[in-house]
Amino acid sequence: MKKPKSINLRPPHNLQNLRFQISKKSLYNSIQLVKILMFMFST
């Protein structure tokens, strides 16, 4: 009967991981956007 407890403990960590992935992705996207803007301004 120990398994259900570990499963119950998982969701918060999963949510945190998902949040981290989203923030990482948005950071990457913003960097790409800045690069594109710089390229546009330089030409």
C-alpha cells in the first residue's frame, strides 16, 4: 500500500517540472525574438 502514496507525491513535482520547462521555453523564445529584432535592425 506504499505505491499510492508515492503516486500522490508525484503531481506537485510534475507540475513544477512543467512550469520550469515552460519558463525555459519562453526564455528561449524571447532570446530568439531578440536575435530576430537585432538582425532586422542591423540590415
